Amino acid sequence: MASFPPSVNEKLIARSRPIGELLAPTSPFDKKCGRENWTVAFAPDGSYFAWSQGHRIVKLVPWTQCFNNFLLHGTKNVANSVNARLSRQNSDSGQKNKPCEHIIDCGDIVWSLAFGSSVPEKQSRCVNIEWHRFKFGQDQLLLATGLNNGRIKIWDVYTGKLLLNLMDHTELVRDLTFAPDGSLILVSASRDKTLRVWDLKDDGNMMKVLRGHQNWVYGCAFSPDSSILCSVGASKAVFLWDMDKYSMIRKLEGHLNDVVACEFSPDGALLATASYDTRVYVWDPHTGVILMEFGHLFPAPTPIFAGGANDRWVRSVSFSHDGLHIASLADDKMVRFWSIEEDCPVQVAPLNSGLCCAFSTDGSVLAAGTHDGSVYFWATPKHVSSLQHLCRMAIRRVMPTSQVKNLPVPSKVVEFLSYLT
């Protein structure tokens, strides 16, 4: 397992180049925004960026216009100045397929966001349904918002209009994730210790409750083929679920404190988890083996001290779309970019009071949200993937570890395909 002492020679590591920032408005009388930004998200097609400005407000901006504005005007930017340059078309008069900005008042504190796109041929899993309120087309793009009161509100991204109000959780909704296959299956993770599976093509019907967590559920993520769900939570919990049978596959053992974030690699062969124990683990989700460890405190805390306040709690983790880089965000006021082929960060960036992070759809930018409702953006490490790695990703997209081990190829090739070298 790779483990790195982050305090050693970190000044010698390359600093990531800042791209821009979106600052939440500061008004002592406005109780709708300007507090914790727990979630940021990019649309699957790269058309929109969304973030929670704190309390009730979610901002939706066309990402290409926002990014071009950063390049044109430099990193000094605030939300209001961006708004002035972005298109403010009326939702009724503007063309549906032309991105325009929206400010959404969700009515309660926003804890989670997720974009979902529709593929019409992906039918609802609910049979004998002859009538639906919503017919989602090929160009449909939805935004799900998880709220403090346990509700999940579903919005039409192109118009900013509310479509569905899902009510079943009894505590706040901490995380949301859509199945990547275009089926509009949504999974929500809540402090009520459950995960719930919703079918938005069946007008938001709640299909299944996944039980197994004994404490708060902090996060959830689908594998790229939508067959596996990872959920993480308090008391060291990392669970894997079979989403065809809605049954638990296995528990992953290794973390020493609450696990607060998770994400699969683009080929589904790796799973990254972030914990308050100051570590990011990279697992083989098919075997439950820890392949890599990225430490944020050196020496690493022993089990008895792993839960202490040490200014190194890892808050968020995100996998880049090249499958080679991972971003982590910790309480030590640093964002780190790790390579799965290196023992130490390849780039770092300063960030005060960070809470969440996400790579852009093309992987070129990392966005991070903070305690004051703002978002900061950095250029990610530039790397041309080798042909070997591209072939490995192509194979691992369709082949689990058990099948890789049975391939009639040299052992070194099997190790490379299994991310052991």
C-alpha cells in the first residue's frame, strides 16, 4: 500500500494553478445563503455546474460560459459579476437546449446535489405502469437536491422548475447519486440510517429501502455500469450493494473512524473512500482488498487516536476521469492531487475550510466548496495516459477482478490489470 507523509517536503510539490472562484453573496440579513457549501456537481454532459450557496439557495450556471469567463477575466471573480455576464434568458422564451443560469430556492437547508440525464430506451423498473405525469426525453437533464427536512426535490435544469417532491426520509438527506446508465434511478443517503432507491421514470416512486447501516449514512456512489452501489457512514462503515438484487455484497474493513465520501474509478475497478481517520483508501471493490493508502497525517494516527481532532480529517474525495488521479480535501487547509502511480501528491493547493470537491466532466478542473458558501477552481494535473492504461481501463470496464485473474496472460499483465503494479 502506498502511504505518504504529507508534511515532508510538501513545499517542493507543484502548486495547482487557480482558475477562478465563485463567491457567495455576503449579506447579514439574507438567511438564504452564505453558509456551508456541502455539495458541488457538474452535469454529466458538462453543460452545467451547480453548487449550494448555503441554507436554501442552489445556483445553476452554464459551465462553458463560466469557464470562459474565468479565462477572460482571471481568477478574481464573484458570483454577482459572473451573473452579469451569463445569459439570463427567461425560461419560457429561451430555447430549452441553450444553457441559461438559474437560482433555485429549495425552501430548506441543502445538503446534497446530483445531476441525472435520461436515456429513453431505459425503461422504468416498475411494471404495469401505463400512465406517467412525466415523459423524459433524450435531452432531459434533472437536478436532485437533498434537504435538511428529509425531502428530495427534483428540478428541470433547463427551466429551473420543480418537478417532483420526494418525501420518505425522516432525517436530512446527506448525499444523492443517479445511476449512470440513464435510467433515472436515484439513490439517497440519510442520517435516518437508510438508503432509498427512487425511480424518477415512475414519477419518483420509492422502490426500495436499503438497511444495514447502524448510524448516519454520509455518502453513496454508483459504479460506472450501475450494477454496484457503495455507501459509507459513521462507525467505519463501507458497504457494497448489488443493485439488481438490492442486497448487500460485502462490508469493507479497514477505516478507523467515520467514512464520509466515496467514488468509483471510471472503469469501476477501483473505489476511493475518505475518512476522518486522516486516510484515503483505494480498494478493489470486487475483492475488498486495500490497494493504496494516501495518508494526510504523518505518522498516521494509531487506532486509539484515529478519531481525535487532529486537523487532518479528510472531508471529500473525487476520482478524475483519466482514472489516474484522485483529489482529496482535508481539514489542514489543503487540497491534494494524488496519482495512483505515485506515493506522494503530484500537486497541492491551499483552501481554507473546504467541505467538498468534484472534478469537471472532462477532468481538467477541480471545484471545491467551503464553509462560507463559495466555490474555488483549480487546473488539474496534465497527463497523457499511456496506451497500456487506456487498454487496462477498456478491459476493466467489462471484466471484474475474478475474470482478470483467469486470463491466459503472464502474471505481470494480470497484476497490471488488477492495479497491483
